[in-house]
Amino acid sequence: MIEIDAEWRAAHPLPPVADDATKKSRGRLLVIGGAARLPGAIRLTGEAALRVGAGRVRLATLQSLVATLGVSFPEVGVIGLPEQDGELMPGPPDLLPEQAAAHDAVVLGAGMADKAAATRLVEALTRKPAPDTALLLDAAAIACAAPLCDALKAYAGRLVLTPHPGEMAALTGRAEEEIAENREPIAREAALRFGAVIALKGAGTIIATPAGDVLHYPGGGSGLATAGSGDVLSGVIAGLLARGADPVLATAWGVWLHGEAGRACATSVAPIGFLARELLAELPALLPR
């Protein structure tokens, strides 16, 4: 395995930001997600992307949440989508594909636990794939992805999945116990099958690539095992994708930034008990200068 250490990071820098950069040139990200019972998770994802340098973020979420999110998070644009029983619906057939094509990256799944709702959204994006847009799947969008593997290959080479062990079990059909004992080969197998970069989260994170490489980050501490932490991670990786980092680079740097933000909070707050939203303020200072 390749360790994501200082030597690796020096050899694999993030895309630079020019002095005359604009919001557009710094990267445009579309975040799709949310549910009535988890209305705030999508904000964590969107803010994480801005904190790592993405220039513009747009949230696509339940119509009933638009005003609240727009006022509480004035730095982003918000698109209202239909909802059914508190879950997100894709809206008109061309809406999400057109929005995806207008952005450099899309992250789907923040705040979503319903697999049926996530399936509808993944199907909407893959029915008319955006040819130049990177796609990150998280949460329920991963749990529903196994039967959609062929459709997702339209994003091969531009696809990232960030499963925890339970989501990896749904993705691969393997038991969580088997995954825990065979994290590296199972992650590598999934990366090859989906043509995706797989970040298998845990106390240490395994990153497998379609080329067969495996990277490793030892972890940012037990404090990161808290609600909303995964939503922050997906936003960090997606923000770097929007900035132009390739999927391997964005995922490896994203995992490192998220973990080191956890280490910083463990020092400034306590090893456990800090909140996922407290990670956000630590991110800019961790970016390479």
C-alpha cells in the first residue's frame, strides 16, 4: 500500500489556484441530497467544498428546504426539487442532467438514507451522463449502486465512491465481517468493477483505484466517528474534484485533509466530542500554500 504521507503529497500536489482566478475557474460543484429528517447534512457537504477552495456551490434539495438553506447558507445557490414522503425526487427528466453538465463535479447522497429515492436520482444522472463532470456517490447513493453498475460506467474514470463498511456491504454483497478482514482486496475488486476510486472508510481509510493501486491513510482519530463527518468528507473530495484534481488525487488529499482536521479538533477541543461542523474551519489552513 502507498501511504499518503508528506513525501506522497509533495510528489502529488493539488492543482494550483491562479492569482487571477474567478469563481468559475476555481470550480463549480453541484450537491444533490437531503431528506426531511436530515435537512442540514447537505450544508456540511457544500461548506466543506467551499472551505477547500471550490469557487461556486449549488445545492439541489427538497423544495421545502430551499428558503431555510438559502438564508442560513448565503454563499450558495439552491435549487428546489420535488419531494415525496419527505424524500427527494429528481424532477423534470432533463433538470439534473443539465445541471450536472453545467458543473465540474457533482456529489450525490448527502443526508440520504432511502435507497429508493437515491436510485431515482442516480438513474436520472446516468440516463444522460454529463461528459466532462466528475461524480461522487455517498450514503444511500452507494447503497443503491450495485444494480446500477453498468449505468454508472458512463462516469468511469470520473467516479468516486466513499462507503463505510455497511455501505460497502450493500455495494458488494459481502458481509461486514468479511469486509473488515479483507479491506484491501475487496476495495480493489469494487474499484475495478465500477471503474471508480473507492475510499473505504474506517479507523484507517483504504483508497483503491481502477488501475489496481491502493493508498492508505491511518486515520484522524476516534473523534471523527461522529454524525455528519462523512458528509464533510464527501464535500472535501468533491470540492477538490471541482477544482480540477483527478479522482485519485482528490480522494487521497480529501481523506488526508479530513483526517488532519480531525486531529486538529482533537487538540483544540478534545479527542472526542467535537462536532462535524467544527472540522470545517480547520480545512483552509491545512491546504498546501
